[in-house]
Amino acid sequence: MDYKKYHNCLRIQITPDEYQDERIDNIVDHCHKYGFDNVMIMFNLEEFNLGHIPLDKLKDWLKVLKKAKKKVYQ
């Protein structure tokens, strides 16, 4: 079986808090170290899910997602 035909996708959540930059840097390092070629950054999952996110709170999550995307895919 040729495993190179498959994507190695990391699925992870990053929360908008004081540790977001550290988490993003750790994700980038992890992807390089373990050969992930795709990252799916998610939000409002499991214990952080409080239902529909108000627009003012959603903006904080979107900022984190954009920052992570920039660092992961540079």
C-alpha cells in the first residue's frame, strides 16, 4: 500500500486566549516534526461549545484562525 497517496491531516482547536501564540507555534513544530501536510483548525468544539457564538465573540475566534493559518501555511 502506498501511503503517500493519503494526506496526514491534523485536526485541532485553538482557543482565543493568552496561550494562543504558544499553541500555534507548537502546532507548526509538530506538523514539521511528524510530517503533517494538512491542518484542520476548528473552533467551538466540545467543552468550548456554548451554542451559537455571538458575533463579537466569533471575531476573536476568527482572528486566531487567521493567525494560525498564516503561520501554518507559510
